[in-house]
Amino acid sequence: MGEVFEIEVKESGRLDKVLSSLISQSRNQVAHLIEARAVEVDGTTITKPSFRLKVGNKITYHIIEAPKRESLSVDFDVEVLYEDEYLMVLNKPAGVVVHPAPSVREPTLVDWLIGRGISLSTIAGEERFGIVHRLDKQTSGALVIAKSNDVHQALSDELKRRDMGRFYLAIIDCPLRDDISVDAPIARNPHNRLKMGIVEGGRRARTDFLKLSLGKNGSELIAGRLHTGRTHQIRVHLESLNRHILGDKLYGYKDKQGKIPRVFLHASLLYLTHPISKKRLEIIAPLPKDMQKYLSINYLQESFEQIESISKLPQLFLDKFLAIHSSIE
């Protein structure tokens, strides 16, 4: 255990709610602290976040020190698209894993962040690295990093409310018939644990797809917007339309056009409200070189004009899909 603090209760209510307010931490973090037996009320250890406090109770809590993780040597760099004292937005390269795992032996984005000194130790003994949302290893593009626990919590809340999100660019093997919205539940594929799938009783998932440009070789550049954040959501919803992102062999892409080095999916535009300044930020992540090269060979110049006007995507989606849905969620 680390430092010990004592607070007198001025207002009755649930322990997690009252303590969260008193020490300016999220209820989730306070709940972890309580469950770790690090909180006492009038000398008695309390393990239930729902414990009811009375005015005059004395809360004692212990800070649990987070074990420091040793980082691996990083052999890549990451483009910083935006940075201030509160947060940063990165252009994650394809091929970089975001979080360490027992099966991951190469350096990750977390290792890069440790090298930059971005590490958030929380009161409940976890060490977080400011990563509010993730991208698959093969997916490139915009990723936001929080530099404090308060900012991390505020951005997580934005993500849950869908006040923060991303627009994606993808190159697919066969053109869509039209702009389309797919609303179909997603869960783990019962026949292949590496994949997700459209499964009855799964979690609700909705993706809007917008046609942008046809390639000379029959492929198509499209944009996608998520209204929910399910694992592999864009890939699963495209598979349900019998369309596949170039390079996505897991979901059925058959390589007919030469070797595609990875899944051609890129988180191109990130939008959020800055938790401190309250300003609206829309940040564009430039396309990686492999996708740029493919487009330069197989697409006309107008395709690049579409990419250059990527900042117009929010309005394009709004114009297209208001006709399908009464509102953008």
C-alpha cells in the first residue's frame, strides 16, 4: 500500500459515488480501489461500492502503487498529429500492436508511449497509458492519447456518448451498389474464434458506408463511419455485403491484384471535443505510403481530390444518411 488519506463525510450516499466526488476520480477507479480492500469506513474495511455512507463517517483510503512495466526497445516512430499538455493524437502505423499481451513479443505502441513518458498511474494500482480507444494491428490512422486520468475519463465518456469518433477510408475488392447503412449485431464467430460475425443476440452494431471512387482495376475507395465500436466492425459488415477490404484474408479477401501487404483500412479523420478547452477538434491522419502507392497506380487523379477533401466527410455522411436515418447517432 502507498499513502493513506482520511476524509470526513459531509453528505450521505453510496460509497463509490461519494468518494469519487471527494477525490475527483471516476467511480470505476474508486470501485476498483474498494474491491481491492483499500477503503475503510470508521475503521472497518468495506468491499462493496454500494455501501451507504452517513454524514460524519470517516473514510480512510490507501493509494495502491502501480507496478512499473519495463518497456521493450522500440524500432519505429509514430507521427504526432496534435499535442498539448492534456492529450495527443497519433497517426498509428500499420503493423504496430497497441497493447502488450502474452502472445505479443514485439514492441507495442505502449512501449513507444513509455519512452515519451506518457504513463498514468491510478489510485487502484493499475498503470494506464492514456489509450482511450484502439486500432487493430494492421489498421493505421488516428488514435487519441490522454495525458492525465481526468482527461482519460472525460474522453472515455465522450466515446461512450459517441461525441467522439472516426471516419475511415478503405479500399475494397468490389464496388458497393450504393451508399448503405448496415445495422446488424456482432459477436464472436462461433465457428472461428479469430473472427467476429453477425450473430443473433450479439451486440448492436451500425456502420454507414459511402462510395468515393472506382479504381481502374475494379476496386473501390470507400469511407466508413461507426455508430458503435465493436471489434472488427467495418470488416464484418463489409463481409455481410460480400465485400472485402484489400489484404483482409481473415474475412475472405482473395488476392487477385498482386500482393497486398496488409488490410487497407485507415482511420482518416478523428473528431472530439477537447475536455479542457471545450473546442471541437477534427484531426486528419494522412494516408500511409502503401495505400497512397496503390491509389496512384490504380486510381485517377480525382481519387486524390476526394482524399484531399476528407475534412468534408462529416457533412457528406450527414447529407447522405439523413435520408436513411432520422438522425446521426
